[in-house]
Amino acid sequence: MTQAALAEDSAEPAWKTIPSWNLVATQDLNIPAKAQAFMAERAGSRTVRVKASHAASVSRPDKVTDLIGEAARTVR
């Protein structure tokens, strides 16, 4: 990366104006559930908690699919 790329100003975060959804994996050992929940709350995300590890899409594909489906139905 160049210094220009690292110093470039960013635009308004999309999560401030676009609806968002978040899945909090409560047994994640990489990103603590409290940190996940904090970021989701800060973004105003609709949040679902699931008893799963960091790889929730592998261990709980049903919950991930449900959340994606809810998001898709909501923004139509």
C-alpha cells in the first residue's frame, strides 16, 4: 500500500444511511461477541445472536440463510 492510499479520506460510511443486518456468533474466539454486538448496535443493525463459532456460515447455515432472507424481504 502506498501512503496516499493509507491517508486518503473515506466517504460517509454506508451503514449510516443503508439498513444493515448482523449475525453475532456468541462462541466466536476471534471476534468477541461483545465487540460484534457493539459494532452492530453502533450501526443500527438488526441483530440476530446465534450459538456458533467464527465460522457461523459453516456451522449454522440455517441461521445465516434466515438472516439473509429477512434482509432481502425487508428492503424490497
